[in-house]
Amino acid sequence: MLEPSETLMPVADGLEDTMAGAVTTAGLSLLEMSEQRPTLVVFLRHSGCPFCIEAMADVARQRRAIEQSGVQVVLAHMGPEPAGEIFEANGVGDLPRISDPEQKLYRAFGLRRGNLWQLGGPKVWWRVFQALSAGRRVGRVVGDAWQMP
């Protein structure tokens, strides 16, 4: 049988320090929250991204099941705080958030900036069409539009 420490992914260099410095709107650092219980961090691109709006709607829809499984959700975004309006409108306004305009947390978790093909290729345009057809909209970019979630 595996020991609990063997089931966890190894921590990347500097990740723990970055998590300790990433304070949520709940007043706790991401490190503190993750030490309390399993934590799902949802990285968002920018406030105008239809896929991020879709992700927030998915989290809102599945939130009860996620929390009943013992997992807490934290949203990471690149906009300034308070940024509640976009979150409130998508049913996740009361979830803890981390404002990361310098993208330190994104980099610490290995999330890179996208290239032109990743952000403007045919698959993306098809998904944009689907998102728009589902009532999602493209809004004003607040954050780095090239940052991958």
C-alpha cells in the first residue's frame, strides 16, 4: 500500500513559496487552504474569455458534488480585486479567489502563454462558435489574453 506522501505529486521548485504568497479573498494563503483539505484551483484566462465564463458556470453547476467530496474550490485570475461582478454573474462570487496579475501562480503551476495556433486555430474558433451559440459572450480583456488556463 502506498504511503500518503507517495500519492501526492512532487512540489515544483518555488511552488510552495508562491502558494504561501498567494492570499485568497478568504484571507488564507493557497498553501494554508491546501494544507486544510484538497483544493481545486481553477485558473482563468481573462474576464472576457467565453471559455472561462463556461468554466465558472461548470464549477457553479458541479459545486455541490465537488464540495461534498471534500474538495474546496479556489479561482485564480489576473484581474484586480475586487473583481466580484464577473464571478457573481456566473454563480461563483462567494468562492475564494486569488488575484495574480503578475502571473506568478500561473508560472509556478507550469501554465505557459499560448501561441497563435493554440489561441486562434480552427479548433479554438469552433469552440468559440459553440460557446457563443450557448449564450456565452466575448467580453473586455482584463489580464493576459495569451495566458493559458
